[in-house]
Amino acid sequence: MNELIDFFVAPYTSAPALDIALEIAAVVLGIFSVWYAKKENILVFPTGIISTSLYIYICFKFSLYGDVIINSYYTLMSLYGWYMWRRFIKGSTIEVSYASIKDMSNALIIFVGTATFVVLVYFYFDRFDRLTDYFDTFTTAVFFAAMWLMANKKIEHWLFWIVGNLISIPLYFIKGLGFSGLQFIIFLILAVQGYFEWKKQLVK
């Protein structure tokens, strides 16, 4: 048990208090954001924007360039999603639905394009030399596709989050971001719940 605690705490022993506080704040806001997504509440976007903005700073300090890219994308897509969901709240077009073949084709294009871009970024920084870099590339591509599907209220986005979260849980502990690892455990639980809540809505 002590070894497990040491594994979790060790990366933070030399970290500045401000960085630890910012990571905790990003984790808490990220959890709120996913919870709001589960409830189909538009507050998913402002809470998510603040969380991902904090993560851009944190991941850059840890030289996690793939995560910098994905959180920058999250921020931009959250602005797009905020606009799309506001149209729904005002009684207009967008509602929860299943992804069409065209939607999934777009998600695949986003996945492949993102993976290619992340690999090029890692090669540019001469950093594509760790096992975690390969998983970073995959999860970044999965999450890019998931975020686009979520912004357009496609229920399949939850399945993408579930896969990405399952990989990210051990990945973030290995990276030394223990609080973020715990966050992805909560994300996984909320993603499973979110999928079934949205599915009930579609059945109705």
C-alpha cells in the first residue's frame, strides 16, 4: 500500500505548489464538464474551456506536446460546441442522434489526420522515442474524433471517450500526473453513464 502511495505522490514532491493547485483545479473543472455533458447541459463548454486551458500550460511544462495539442483542440472545439448547443437551447436544430455514415467518415478523417499531425510534431521535437508517445498519438486522435462528435450531439462520442479513457488511466500515472489519472477514472465512469442516459433519450 505504501508503495502505491509513493508511486502517486513521488512526482509531486519537487513540483511547485502552484502547478499542483492548477492541476487539481483542471481536474475538478474537467470532471464537472463531463458531468454536465452527461446531463446535456451547456455548462459542459465553459467549464471545459477553463480546464483545457489550464492543461495546455501544465502539459507544456511536462513536455507532453501531444496533450498540448489535444487540449488546444478541445478549447477550440468547445467554442464550436457551445455555439451548436446554444442553437438547440434556443429551440432550433441540433438534438441527440446516432452518427450517420458521413459523420463516422468525418470522424475517421479527423482521427487519421490528427494521428499524422501528432507524429510529425513529436518528430519535430525529436521526442518520438518513448512507448507513451505511441499511446499519446492514439488517444489524441480518438479524443479529437470524440470531441467533434460530441459538439454535434452524436451518441457515439461516448464510445470514443470510453476507449480513450481506458488507455489514459494508466498512461497519466506513468507520466507522473496522478491527479489526472484519477480524473480519467471518473471520466470513464461518467462516460459509461452518459452513454446510457443519452441512449434512453433517443429511445424516448
